[in-house]
Amino acid sequence: MQPLTNEQIRAVIARGKLKDTIFKGVGLFCLAIALLVIVALIADMFMKGSERFTLDFFINFASRRATQAGILSAWVGSLLVMLVTALAAVPLGVAAGLYLEEYAKRNWLTHVIEVNISNLAAVPSIVYGLLALGIFVYQFGFGQSILSAGLTLALLILPIIIVATREAIRAIPAMIREGSMAVGATRWQTCRYHIIPYAMPGILTGVIIGLARAIGETAPIITIGALTFIAFLPPVPFTGEPPAGLFDWVMSPFTVMPIQIFNWTSRPDPAFEVNAAAAGFVLMVMVLSMNAVAIYLRYKMRKNIKW
């Protein structure tokens, strides 16, 4: 094989640069299309529901009259369910990912667990709803409560958090572990003071992605019996007669934003479609706010990482 001449080498480099440029252009075009679709959907919801963006819409309960209906019970229920979901899924998911990556032996059992966790991340959400209906609602007797909903969504996002935690830990250079253990640190001290802090931006990304998916889920929440019409809030701790307990609210019936939107869109009155559009825009704002907080925290954490 004869060596390439300078002209042939330049031609090969030029073709490679052209391919890179074309690929970059196609990628930017696809990204622009996706962003335009999202912006168009959000703008459409905003324009349709703009007349309902009043204080009454946020502090009123659901009503048979569209102009008097609000989302108070829905957004409060969503926040409480997300609180239970985060408290159940985040510590367990991070701990499981840390164990699999730093402590677990590399054998067939670990491999089977890893494969199943990856597969669980793609299981349809309705399957988790049916599982939770049998376990949390009937077997454990939690009923159709905030606790059942939070644990159901925790199961749904647990594989996402585990996978994100493992990927974030894998990205840490091996010299960090070796340097820590070389000065006498134990494996736990290495994880506590080096691995977890350095992996936290990636872990946080996985947590927010999971929570953003959970807050918009409808199928598993309907399966376990979320109410479509609710005109009361969970009991506030230490209020009422007799006073409510600190955790009585977790056993309260509930509704969430996706259920409220589903209820309004299924009604024939066009006025309820305006309410659904307004509620959909509020839900999008909640999701985007969660992502914005995650981006800010990730940026701050990455600035503090110095290796």
C-alpha cells in the first residue's frame, strides 16, 4: 500500500471536517425542532389558560362550575406526594448505587442485579401501579393515601436514581480513591468525604430527572385510587379537634395535578378545557422549576470540585 500524498491527506481531513459540520448541523436542527415543539405547547397552554391565572385559581378547590374551580388540593397533593417520594427513593437509590459500585463483589449475582435494575427503568408505569395496588394498598393496608402514592412513585424512579448514581461514581478518577486510601482512609471515609461529594452533581441530575418524571405520572396514581374530585386538604399537624398527629397527613386521601387535568379534559364543557390548559401550564412551570434548581445546584457543586 502506497503512502498518501499531502494532497490526499488534506482531502481526507477536509472530508472529515465536512462530515463533522453536517452532523453538527443536523444535531442543531433536531434540537431546534424539539425546542420549538416544547415552546409551542407551553405557549398554547399559556394562551388558552391565561384568563384563569388568578389567585382564586390557586386557592380554590375543585368545583362543578368551571369558573369557580381551582387547583388547591391538586398542587398541595402533588407537593406532598413528591415529598414522600423523595424521602423514600433518594436515600435508598443513592445507597444502592454506592453499594453496587464501591462495595459489591463482581460475581454473577451482582451482574443479575445490575441487569434487572437497568431493565426496571424501562418498565411501563402502569405495572408499578398494579404492584403498588397489591402491596401498599391491600397487603400493607395503607389504603388510597399519600403514603401509597409516594411509595409507588418511589418504586418508579428508584432504578433511574440507582443508574444515575452509579454513572456519576464511575466518572470519578481512580486516583481519588487510591490517594484517599493511601493516606489511611477506610472505604467508608473515602466514600463519605470524596466519592459522594464529587459525584453529587451527577446524582442530583438523576434525582431531578426521576422526580420530574414522577410528578407528571397519571397511570400508577389512578391505579391505586387517587381521587378525581376532592374538596379538602390533608390535616395540618397539631391542628383541629382533636389535634392531628405529626404524620396523619400521609394517610389522607389525595389528588395530584395530572389527575385534576385528566378530570377536566374528560368533561364536555369547553370551559373546563381552559382550566386544564392553565393547570397544565402550572405543572410545566413546576417541572421546569425543579430542573432549574438542579442546574443551579449542579453548577455550584461543580465549581467547588477541585481534583
